[in-house]
Amino acid sequence: MNEDDFNESDVIEATDENWEELIENQEKPMVVMFYLPTCAHCKDIEPYFRQYATEFRDSCTFIRMNGLLSARTARRYAVRATPTFKFFCRGKPIKEEVGMVYPSILRKSIEDLVRHGNECVLHTTPMPDEVSPYE
């Protein structure tokens, strides 16, 4: 697959303003890439992220969030480095990959999310959003 095969609409650019609506209305598992515009590792992995978005478009939703423009959402999900990939099922974060992950590892995580995401979320006990050791 080359870059011309990517469909821009396969990746949604989310913000703090539209995040709640996106996550509440999402029936498919989601992969969210938190990035910074100046992050070299983000630029390296993004073509793979876009390729996977096209490849898995029928079974998974792919979202990008700029950590500078969406700082509230990044803090909410404890994003401390970029890129950070958060995997969601039924609106619940169930896994993450942080830093420059190998494309094959990212792909495997996406495949696992699609295959087992619903099962994982049933066995996960989410922490309330308001819990923070710093408050």
C-alpha cells in the first residue's frame, strides 16, 4: 500500500471540544493517537497509523489528537509522552502503547483490539475520571 491509497476520512482529527461526542457515539473499538506536531517519532509512525486506519476501517475507528490543542483530554487519560496510542472499547480505555512502537506491534495491538476488545472491557474495572493522586 502506498501513500496514495490512504483515505483522509479514515482518521478523525479530534479535539477537546468534540471528544465526548465521539467517544459516546462510538460503537466500534477505537485507536487514538496522541501526538505533537514537533514529535519526530509521531511523524515516523503516522504513515503506518494511516495505513492501518484504511485497512481496519470497517472494524475500528482511528482518531488523532494533538496534545497541545487537546491538553484537557490528554491529561484526562494520563498522556505523558508522544506518540501515545490509547485503545478504547465501548468508550473505556483498555490498553496503551507509548513511544516509538514498531509498526508490527501497533498492528498486533489493533488486531487484538478488534478480536478481543469487547471481552477485555467486560473484565476491566475502570477508575473514575476524577481520581488523581495530585489533587
